[in-house]
Amino acid sequence: MEKPRIFTTGFSSVYPFYVQKAEKKGHTKEDIDAIICWLTGYNQQTLQQQLDKNIDFETFFSPAPHINPNASKITGKICGYRVEEIEDKLMQKIRYLDKLIDELSKGKAIEKILRK
């Protein structure tokens, strides 16, 4: 079976769209970075290193230090799928990130987005 296109899409090519989506709603690049770091376990420096490498989503998530244990609390629909029901673990991580960015752009408080 062929890999979904998102797996081979460059993470650093999508990242500016995440930032743009947040900024349109009065949020910042730092908010996006906080969400990504919370989900993946990267810190600001290691996140920037990954962005500089121009890697795809699969390569971005595979060495991620750890997926936040509270990621399982991310529920709801994104791209027509319930994130908690996605069986492919990589696709689920990508959709978790999409869902968090979506929540930010809809005005949800960062503390709630980060499931604190």
C-alpha cells in the first residue's frame, strides 16, 4: 500500500502555514512552537534543528523525544476523522497536531489546548 502523501510532505513546508493560521487569529509563532513541543517532546532548539533539515512528517515524528502522554485526551474530528479512532499511529500524531493548531485558530486558550 502506498504511503499517504502527508507522510512524505515536508514538515518545514507546512510549518509556515501553521504559523500563518495562528497569526490570523492573534496568536504567535511561539504559540505554535509551544504546541509542537508539548506534543512531540522537542524543545525550541531541537524543533528548529528539525525545521532546518527540511524533513518530511514521517521523519519529523519518528525521532521525536516522546509523544505527550496527554495526547490521548485530544478528541474530536479533523479532516473528517475522529482523531481518537485513527489506527495508524503516525497519521494519528499528524492529526493530533492538526487538531491542536485548529483549536488554537478557533480561539481556545493555550492552557486548554495543552490539556493542562
